[in-house]
Amino acid sequence: MSSSQVTSRRFWMPDRTSILADELLMEQIDRGSRVIDLGCGDGRLLARLRDDHDCFVQGVELNLSQVYRGVARGVPVIRADLDEGIPDIPTGAFDFAVLSETLQQTRHPRKLLVEMMRVAKRALVVVPNFGYWQVRLTVLLRGRTPITNALPYEWYETPNLHFMSMHDFRALAAQLNLAIILERPIIGGRPVDRAWLANLRSDSVLYVLERS
């Protein structure tokens, strides 16, 4: 089963992390914007953006059953594998590209970020933080693969292929000449602006990116 299919199941029965991510993403997207959601699952976020923000929306999803659910919501969804890129999406076609809890599940996250910035003016990315203190403590004291709210899987069934800290993500953004317009750590189930020791305290993070 592909990583996109595993991710899609989580959207069908959203957990608290996914619901909070949706709320944070909604706050960053202007009314009337053109929005593409990569790995959109059943189209829940896109339907809200369409209904509440009057946005023009487009989804991309691999899991066929989730594509059908998105279409049932009235959301246009293209079936595609993000690991193969999104070459059929025109350059500059969208104001915002969304990638929520999915980047670490793709084979080529660097290439996908480049593609996001090709098709949209801004990229909104939600990722788990491997620098989180519970992750470090579990590895240090127990020598075991960590399980947290943002990384809720056993090692033998996780869809995650890559693990990154906030420092890692910042370094990649700089390498790609992407400006981090907003970095919002999620600590204790809520977003915190200008948090102290954020890389240690946050289990996941929202990034808003633009081309430098």
C-alpha cells in the first residue's frame, strides 16, 4: 500500500492533529483564493474552503475511494501519485498549495516542495517535528522508535519515509531559496507564536513558504 493511501485513511477518520491542522490552514488562506490540496484525502478541507471562504479549489489524491468521496462532496479531484510529481498542473495556476501531514510520506520531498512553489505563490506545509522532546527521550532512554500524536504509528506500519526537525526543514527551505513567511509550532495541541525552544517543545509545525 502506498504512503498516499495510508494518509487518505486518516482523512476519512480525522484525528485531533488533522482537525487542528485544518483550522490553521484555513486561517492562512485568503477568501476567494485558488487553492490546490496535494494529498487531499476525502476533500474535507477543500469543501470547507469552498463553502466558507469562496475559494476555487482543486484536489490531488491517489486513493481511488477517497477520490470518489471528494467528488461526492462536490470537490474536483485529480487522481495522481505525488511521488511522480504534478506535471499536469500549470505553472502559477494557484495562490496556495497545501501539503498537510504528507511531505514526510513522499519519496522525494525536496522535489515536491519545488513543484509546490512552481504551481502556487505560497505553500502551506504541516509536518511532524522529529526534534520533539518525547521523540528524543524515547530514543535516548528506551532505544525504541518513538510514537507521538504527530507520529502515531509503530515502526512496522508507519507510512512515514523521512523524519525531520524544525532545524532540518529550515535548512532545506534555505537550500531551495524559499522564504519562511510563517513558522507556527504546535505545542500541547495548540499553535504557539514565537515559542521558546520550539524545536524541543513542538510535536508538529505549520510553515508558510514563498519564493525568496
